[in-house]
Amino acid sequence: MSGDHHDSHQAGTESYAALRTKALEALLVEKGLITTDVIDTVVRAYEQDIGPLNGARVVGRAWVDPTYKKRLLADGTSAIAELGFGGRQGTDMVVLENTPTVHNVVVCTLCSCYPWPVLGLPPSWYKSYAYRARVVREPRVVLREFGLELPESVEIRVWDSNSDMRYMVLPERPAGTEHMSEADLVSLVTRDAMIGVAKVQVPAIVGRG
Amino acid sequence: MRAASDPRIANMDEQVALPRQNGELVFAAPWEARAFGLAVALNEAGVYPWRDFSQGLAAETAAGEQHGAPASYYERWLETLEKLAIAKGLVTPAELDARTAEYACGAHDAHEE
């Protein structure tokens, strides 16, 4: 962590780095090498694209479109590509549907294979030895530590990713979301739910003005 | 239009990987996002291949560790960006210093054309 370091160049309200960045941007814009709009677009794209939002879009579509869901479960790679998301060639995406009786959870026991085109980069716990080893041996206990208590009647399936095959969980659509639009549904879907260590929750206060 | 992110940028090696929280990018201050956008936009404009940037960032990181000067991730990022911009002849160190100094004493309005 180097969070304390920022103060060292602090001059008045703006840091040296902030002034320097502003100067560089202004010069490049004045010279016609770049526009502020392009920079805005880039930042927005990366803030949105490389988080788990792509995966959430896939889930949202599957929840509202049964034929898409069917295609998604049959051939994850192609159905995800339909929405414009894809990764390296040769990596297949398999989408696993959670139901009231089956709960899927994803791991990579060997390293940290992860469906990054849809989920961004893996969280640090996903790469930890503890998670990789324990979720296979005692998934119910591990899920409980994540705050997910599953009834004994629910079968837990653990899927081990590898360089050819990446898994993503299609979480259950929560009850009480029947009135919600696809865009609103997308905003409910979390990364953890698509790894399978959480369920999708409906916010306690559904204020729709 | 939906700009796509480049996996070579989104998934750099751990040593120089973009700071994230819950999978999403984190910027501690607005200038960090600007510096990020500048570097990526110049790459997309064909000014340099991304490899040049990531290697520069790795070198900056290694140098920082050697000198025990723990600059933040985006301070190193900015340093890399400046060096590349200068090496490619986009700006000169003198004009960059001068403009920074102007902003520091509020002499130059950042928004004027």
C-alpha cells in the first residue's frame, strides 16, 4: 500500500501529479493529438467493461429471454459472443445454472483460471490457496463463510476451471423481481453470484418513485 | 458506440496490473483516471504499442523498489506516460514543466481554448 504517499507532493489543493497530468493533457489536446472526449470515452469504457458488468449483462438477458437462456446453457461461448463479449480463441465458456435444488460454484484448483471477458480480473481470495483447496473439500463450509447458508437438500457442484474451459454461474433470479427491467436486473447481479459464492439479492428498499 | 476494452491492457501482469476492487478499476483521484485515459487513448491512436507502455511501467516499478521511493501506482503510470510522450516527440520536457508551473500558481486557466 502506498496510499499515504500522495501527500508528499501536495501543493495547495492539487497534487503535483494532478497538475502534471492536467498539463500533459492540455498540451496534447492543443497540439491536436488527442481530444478530451476520447479520453472520457476510454475511461468510461474501462470502468464499465472490465468489471463484472459484462457477465451481469449476460445474466440479465438470460433472465428475461428464455430462448437466449437456452442458447446460453447449450453453448456459452457463442451466446456470450452474441452480446459482444469474448476472450482468447480456444477458451470455451460454460454457463452453469443455479436452481432451487442445485448450486454451482467455480474454482481453479491449479492456478487462477477465470472467465475474465465476463467477470474482469479475479478477486484475490479466488487465487488464494485456501479457497482453491477448501472449496472442493468442504464447499458447504466455505460458502457459509461467504455468508451463504444453503439447505442440506441443495446439491452443491464444484467446477474446476482450466485453460480450455472457463465456468460462469447463472444465478437464480430472485423472487420479487418480476416487474424489473433488464437494465435494473443487470444492476443486481454481482461478481460473487457469478462465481457461485453468493446469491443475487434484491435491495431491501425498492423505491421506484 | 461502445468502445471495447483491450485485454492486453485490462489484464497486464500482476506486477503492473491495474489497481482494482471487486474486479473494477479504482482511481484514488480524478487525475489518475485522466492519466489512465491518456495513456490508453494514445495507444489506441497508434502512438505506441501497449507493450512499450507496460514495459516502461514495469521498469518504473522496478526502479522505484530499488531506490526505496514508494511512488503510488498511478504516479509511476504518469512517469511512464511522460517519458513515452517525450520519447515520441509529442511534448518537450520544457513545455511540460512550464505548463505544470503555470497551473501550480493558477496562472493558466485549464479550460481555456
